[in-house]
Amino acid sequence: MNKEELLVELKNINIELSEEQINKIESFCRLLISESQKYNLTSIRKYEDILLKHVYDSLTIVKAADLKKYDNLLDIGSGAGFPGIILKIVFPNLDITLLDANRKKIKFLELVKKELDLDRLTIVNDRAETYIVNNRERFDIVTARAVANLNILLELSVPYQKIGGLFVAMKSNLEKEIEGAMETCTVLKCEIKEIIEFKLPLEKSKRSLVTVTKQIKTPNNYPRAYDKILKKPLKINQK
């Protein structure tokens, strides 16, 4: 995907970028390619592939949520900044927090913030199951892209959601994950509202957006330690 194709496809999902936003996205891509030569930020290092598989893909979240209606957003496992950095560039109205446990990737995000002069952007080097201590039910919208299986993502992410807020999991193929996720939702007192499936333009790879709502507070004993989440995913009547 070249720049012109990106702009056309974004218009198809009702996103029009200013010249300043285009310049910032291009600068971000150059930084990503450059810094990925030093340490592993992403396996996708060709400019055209970054535009499609990272930039455009990050912005498909608008199929699930009108980001102009929210005040703050948490991106869990932000990695090299997808979707969080791209969302910050395109939706400057949002206060965005990028959360990642990898110090090298956090260092890169701090460089991007400085070079692109991004404000109202908080970068946190921590794990989701520990950062929750002072941030429970704090965020209007929470997102996680390609981080873990959906049942694991739910336990890590839903506790950060405000009551009435939204969690959007950005996934590829969901077929093997939905059944376990439904049980996890029951335990966490949340609900899968919608699953939006589509294909990326040009290469046609499958994508899914899972939107999750909650109307009551998540029980305080979640999320558990990460090793416990992996070892024993939540199930109904689990002891």
C-alpha cells in the first residue's frame, strides 16, 4: 500500500488526514524502520507493508467506535505504537496511555513522542496486571492489538474499562477463541457486544474487532497474576 492508496482506503472508513497528520505518520514510519535496524520493534519493515498492516490496520478501530466521542484511551501491549501512536496522531482529542512491559519498545515510544511533538500522551513501562492497582475503571476505551488470546485479553483489559466504557480487541482469526471468551465474560461481568469481521484491502487478510461493554464493576480480584491467567483461563464455576 502506497500513501495514495492509504488515503483512499481511509476515506472509505470516513477518515481524512490533514497534511500535518500525513507528515507525522510518515515520520513515524521512518523512525520505525530506522530503529528496527537496532533492535526488534517489528518484523514488518517495508514502508508499504507498514502503511497497510500497521497504520491502516490500527485505524480500522473506527469500524467499532467513534473515537471523537471519548476522552481517554488505554492501549495495552502497545509495542512499537500500534494502534496507540497512530490513534494519537489522527485523534488528538484523546488522552492516550501506552502500556508495555518491554523497556526497549518503551524507549522507542518515548523517542516518537519527542520527535513528533505529541502531547496528552502518557507512556508507561509496566505490566497490565500491576498497573491496574491505581487505574481500575479509569478509561473510556481500552484497546489491545494482537497481544494474546481473547480470554486472556479480557481479564487484562476489562478491569480498566469504566462502567459504560468500551474494550475493543483487535484480532485476526477468532474462530478458536470465542467459546472460551464467552465464559470469561460471564466471570468478569462484561458482555461481548459485537464482532466485526472484514478483510484488509489489497492483500485481503482477515481481521476481527471484538467490542466488549460492562454495566457493573469488575470484581476486584481480577486481573490475576499473568502466570495464573495463562495456566488457568477463567471459566464459569471455576474454583
